[in-house]
Amino acid sequence: MINLISNWYLEIYSGNLIKMKKLKVSTAQFENRSGDKEYNLSVIEMLAQKAAEDGSKVIAFHECSITGYTFARKLSKTQMLELAESIPEGGSIQRLIQIADRNDITILAGLFEKDNKDNLYKAYVCVDKNGLVAKYRKLHPFINPHVLPGNEYCVFDLHGWKCGILICYDNNIIENVRATKLLGADVIFMPHVTMCTPSSRPGAGFVDPALWRNRENDPTSLRIEFDGMKGRGWLMKWLPSRAYDNAVYVVFANPIGMDDDQLKNGCSMIIDPFGDIIAECRTLGDDLASSILIPENLKKAGGYRYTLARRPELYRHIVGEEHSPEQKVVWLTDNEPGLNKD
């Protein structure tokens, strides 16, 4: 029975691959300004135009790239509601659609969302010239106690490809990535605001903002910090494996520079289904990196075979059970900076 199911899946999947075409995608990094939507959208527009001129059909930006992120730990619910927007009616989403239309490019970006009952969420949207394509709410938010978790996965069609979204910490729970893959995603957009903050893991910690201010005179010292275990070195322990194990393209986006009072290391990158980095932002400033996604690589990758070889009857009851001890969420506040949830 398992072989019959695998063969059926193989036939369907192979047929879908024939219909898919190569797709050029960009991922971006930039230094956002806290609460300054107009400025952040202006940078998004500039980078989207640059990506479109280079032939990309899609560009992805980091978590809360429209609103800023870390400063939200200081905000009351009233302040959060003032910052957040309805989707798709909000002004920022409408501006994104205009940018997408002017440049004939699909844009993915993040912000805080409020619904008609004043519930708050961490949202990430995909828009094109015709409007909203997809919206996703972060499953594991922790920056502000008034932000509620989303409760569903998101898989959608984009230029003939099946795509999914998982925001930052969502990707550290490996079941989320596998579930998104099993729902059909061959590309997973992974917007983050991460790294260069304290954590229980070895080598973690803040990076001195003075190094960022002095980056033109001494880029080497900053790059050593950014590329070490405070930053890129830790990403390399887990991020490529998400792509490899699930045979998906990963589009990772992360800010660079100061996000409120914390320095972030960028390194936005695209990883192929073999777990190889095929494009990465390596400048110490606003930038983008682009690569072509190739349908045939999805089937060649080891993770494709591993997915077919699954035996869910062995572990369905295990992964579906609640487990303990309970994990306490540590909210980020002025007096208690909290741990980086990596």
C-alpha cells in the first residue's frame, strides 16, 4: 500500500513539475526605522524596482519590514493598535499593491495586523498588481504580550509554484516546516528578525552598535561578529537543513543594522533543495540577492525521496500529542531583554 501511494504521489508531482517554469526570486535586507512606515515603504519600493529591473518576478522582505519590530516590546495595546493595520484595507497594503503594479513584481512584506475586534497579530503578506495574494499570521509570536498567535498554515500559488510562509520562530519548530511541505509548498518564505541577541546557546550575544557606526572605517571587525556564532554561524547550523530535509527552496530575509536598540546581521539568502546557498546579501547595508528557482531540482533532492518514504502510522500519535513540561514565553521588555528564541 505504501508503495502504491508513493507511486501515485510521484506521478502527480512529476506532472506538476512539467507545468512549472524557472522563476527568478529576490530576497532583501535593509535597516528599517521603528514605526516609520513611510520610510520603510520607500526602501521597499526602491529595492523592488531594482529587483524588477534585474528580471526578478518576486521579492521578499523581513518580518515586520513595514513597521519595524523590536521597538514593539515597549508598546501598550493602545499603541499597538495605532501601529497595526487591517489587511488588505490598510494604507500600507494598498501602497504595496501600487509598488507591485508599477514594477510588475510580486512583493512579500510584514507588519502588525489588527482585526475588526481589535485582536492583534504578526502578519506577513504577499501582494501583486491585482491585490492581496496571501496572508499569514505568525504561529509563535513573542515580541509583545498583546499579539495573538495565528492558527493555520498558508500555502498558495505564485507564478506556477506552490509557496508557503513561516515567520521567524515558526521555523524553529520543525513540524511547521514539514507540515507546510506536506500541504504542497515547494518554496517557503522565511522572514526573520533574528540573531545578535542573548540566548542560552553557546556563543550568542549582542553585537556592539559602535561597530555598525564605524563599518566604513572598519568593516572587518563587524563582519567577524556578524559571521560568527552571534549571527550567520548559528543560522548555518539549522537553516540549510530545513531546505534539505523537505526538498524546498528557502527564501530567508533578515534586516541589517539597528532595529530599535539591537543590531541585526542581515545575511538574507536563498537556499536550494540540496541545502546549498545559491544567493546571499553580503554587503553591510541595504541590499538584495537573487537566484533562479529550478523545478527539476525539487525532485532530484534527497528530501523528495525522504518525503515519499515517510511512515506516518508509526509516529502520528507521537507528534500529535501534547507534551510537557510547559514552555513559558519570555516577553521582551525594557527591563528584561529576554532570550533570542532560536
